[in-house]
Amino acid sequence: MKGWELANQALLWNDLFLILIHATLIYFLGWQAFTRVHFPILLCFGTIAIWFLCAAPT
């Protein structure tokens, strides 16, 4: 299980780094500008994800 513990720790550090990056962007750009950039991206990829989920063979 040592390998999984190392992988989980690496994943935790990656998540914390992403949170730090996003918090920094929100701090410097403002939440409105951050949302204006990220919302269309999330909407497009969310639509594609649902499309693939519904089109997947059962």
C-alpha cells in the first residue's frame, strides 16, 4: 500500500496547488473576470461530458 499512499499524497499536493493558483487568479483579476473566463469553458466541457455519458453503450 506504500505506492498508493505516495500517489494519494501527490494528488493532495496537486489539488492544493490548483486551489492556490485559482485563488491567486481570483485575488488579482477579481471573481467576475475569473467567472467570465471559466464559465464558458466549464459549460462547453460539461455539455460534452454529458453527451458522451448519454451516448455510451449500456
